[in-house]
Amino acid sequence: MMAQGDIVLQLRLRDLREDRDLKQQALAELLQVHQTTYSDYERGNLNIPLAALDTLADFYGVSVDYLLGRTSVREPYPPK
């Protein structure tokens, strides 16, 4: 059974990508994975490595907590 946070992550990844009119292939290239691997991330078939989450958060200008559904605030945390 999928956890609520997993569903939020999948939806946010897809929504952020579609809001920018990007194809999965573009994100796969950013993460240096195959398009099918990225597709599996969006569908919840594979867990996303922390480094990939960090890269996606930076790319989209959001926090990892936003991607994970821990907050509805999109802005990333200020650097230390």
C-alpha cells in the first residue's frame, strides 16, 4: 500500500514538470537516468534517491519538504 506522502511526491513531480512543459526525458537527462527510470519515479514504482530529490528541488526552486508533501510552501529554505 502506498503512503500518502508517496502519492503527493508523485503528483508534485508530474505537476512541476508539466507546468514547465517538460518531457520526462528532459528530467531523466538532468538526473542522468533512463527515461523509464524517471517514469518509474513519477509513478511510484521506484524510490527516488536522496541526491535526485535534492537535484529536482534545486531545479524547480522548491524545498525537498515540498516535494515530499511535508509542507505546502514551495520556496526553498534560505541557505545557511
